[in-house]
Amino acid sequence: MLPSMFANTKRTLIAGVTTIAVLASGATPALAWGKSEQQFLAGVATTLLLGQMIKNSSRANRPQTAPQPHYQPYQERPVRYEPQPVSIYGTPIGMAFGSYSDNEQRRIQSTLTAYGYYYGNIDGSFGPGTYNAITAYANRTGKAADLNSRAGAYNVLDGLLF
């Protein structure tokens, strides 16, 4: 660690050694430089030298460049469309059944009950029981293909009403 600190402060080190050599040699005029002046100058030179060494050691421990943030470019992700399960309320049967009046909905349920396809309450509500009863009736009577469209669903439901 010590050689790396001195590598950056070569000039300061040479100046400090030269100052110490001049002070130690006693080549100064006797009247101008007393012992306390020489010690003061040696202390100043030592302080400057140590300050430069400390500054360079803190630079050596620090990374040369600041770390750059890592940004990833935006990448388009493929969109996967998966078919969502359709609720019974969005089927042609559910939409057709919902367009009838409450009285007609109850009549459809009571007809399905009379034919033995529906076992729930006659309440005029469309739910899984009514849906299963209508599809079972359509399968038994050969009208299952009609349930794929709303017009066909109306045809099946009208057959239960009239």
C-alpha cells in the first residue's frame, strides 16, 4: 500500500526530502535560522508531506470512475392470448333467456321441470341448473346445434314456451 501512495506524490516527496536535507545539513546562515525555526520548518514540511500521502491514499481506495447504472433496453414481450372460459351468462342461451319477461322465464323453467330436465326452484333466474336443463333438452330433441347462435337459442326457448 505504501508504494502506491508514493507513486502519485513523487514531486512532493522529492521536495520534502530536499527540505529535510537542507535543514539537516546546517547550510543556513547561523543568525537567520535558529533551532526553533528549523524545527518549525521541519514540522511544516512533514505536515504537508503527510497530508499529501493521506489525500492520495484516499484516492487509491476510491474507484476511478463512478459505477454506471445498468439499464436494460425495453424489449417487446410477445402477447399471448389464451381463450378465457365463457360464463354461462355470456352464451347465446343466457342472453336469449335474459331477454324474456319474468313470467316467460318461469314458464320455461316449469316446462323443463315437467319434461324432467330441471330440478331447481321455479324462480325465473338463469343459472347453472337452468343452463344444464336447456342444453340437456336440446341434446335430447336434436336441437343442440341451434344453441350455438342466439337465433337458434330463441328457437329452442320458444319451443318450450309454445
